[in-house]
Amino acid sequence: MQDYVTIDRLTFGYGSRKILEDVSMRFGAGQVVAIMGGSGMGKTTLLKLIGGLLVPQSGRIAIGGETLDPRDRKALYRIRRRMGMLFQFGALFTDLSVFENVAFPMREQTDLDEETVRDLVLMKLNAVGLRGAASLMPSEISGGMARRVALARAIALDPALILYDEPFAGLDPISMGVTANLIRRLNDALHATSLIVTHDVAETFAIADYVYMVSSGRVAAQGTPEELKRSDDPFVRQFIGGLPDGPVRFHYPAGTLADDFGWGKNR
């Protein structure tokens, strides 16, 4: 299978603090690929690098065979035209209706006439089951519905690459199942490549073709959901099982309590 996104030996950090170090990944065309890991492990930073919001310190990102260089604004915008983005919690424009939210990228990025925009918007909303909510405002719909509107907006221009930042965060179990099913179904219908940044195991394993697990800025494990379920790796077992004890420690590295509180001194 041909790779649509390639990441080769990517390193990024702030000053001396490394967020990602020597990370390499492959995302096959037409696949749903997940990047999983705990909070603060570098998942969202990786998503920002793929979107060209950050410049890596070293390494290479290629999308559709074209090297991504955020400093080349013209090339960056051309590559971004082939991307769709579902932001965490949807990030809808609160003063625009559901219809206007989905129409926004069409009006900004194309020269389509209004009749065509109308038809396409209703088609996208129908695909996520919300054609009947077109005239409503974001404040008039539920959180799960808002996430589906945001998904319709993300696929408005039929992108080849769809990026999802924590698409299941804050959703009830039914909405989570609906969103997961939509991600898989829309990816297959569009023949796109979908990249999901998440820590929700059940929903992700049900729809992903391949999974990367990130810990402390590195790829700690990778494989298909079935391969990871059978893994004996301590980190994989801890993450999948939600275990409190394992390679990921509860306490951030620190000195001893005796040193911090001065126990044993002046006695």
C-alpha cells in the first residue's frame, strides 16, 4: 500500500525540552491510523507539525509525496487544501448557523456559485445525519451534534487527508459510537487517509487499521489493533488496560521528600 503521509526521524522541542524525538511513522493511503498515548506525550504537537503549524527542528514530513515546509507559505496552503481538520470539541463558529459553518470553507477556498454551495452543504450534512438541523445555531444543538457538524465542515472540500484531534472527548457513549462509525464510513467513502489523535481505546480499536502508541515523545509501540491487544509490552498492557501501575508513573520525576521538606535536618 502506498503511503500518503510519511514522517522520517522527526524531532521537535522548546529550547532544551524535547517534545518529540526521532519519530518515524507511515500512514497508508485510504487507512484510518491512530496516534495514541497519555496526556502530554506529544500527540497534539505531532498533529500541529503535520498541519504545518510548527516547524520541526529536524526530520521530514511528506504529504502526498510533497515535502511539507511551513516556511514556504504558498506550498503550505496548497497542501492544506487537501486537508480537513476536526478540532477538539468541534470549534464551530458560534455566530454562524450549522449551514453557514459547513459552507464557510467552500466560500473561502472555492469559486462555487451559491446554488452549488447549498447543494453540497446539504449533502455533507446529510452524510452526518443532520440535514434537518441546517438552520439551527450551534447553541441550539447538543455536543454530539456539534461534533458531527464539525465533521461535515472537515469534509466539505473532499480532503485526501483528514486530521482528528481527540474526536471522542466529552461525548456520551452513544455519540462516541456514532462519531467513530462516521469517521470510518466517511473515510472509506472519500477514499481518504484519516489520522486520529486520541486516548480512547475501545472506539479507536474498533475503526483503526493501524495504531501508533507514543510515550515521552517517542513511538513506544505500533501495530494493528489485534496485534496490540495480544502484545506483552508493559506500556501497551498498561495503556489498554488503564492500569495505575506500570511504565507510566503517577509521580513526575522529583527529588526525595526528605530533601524538599528538610526532614532529618537540625535534629
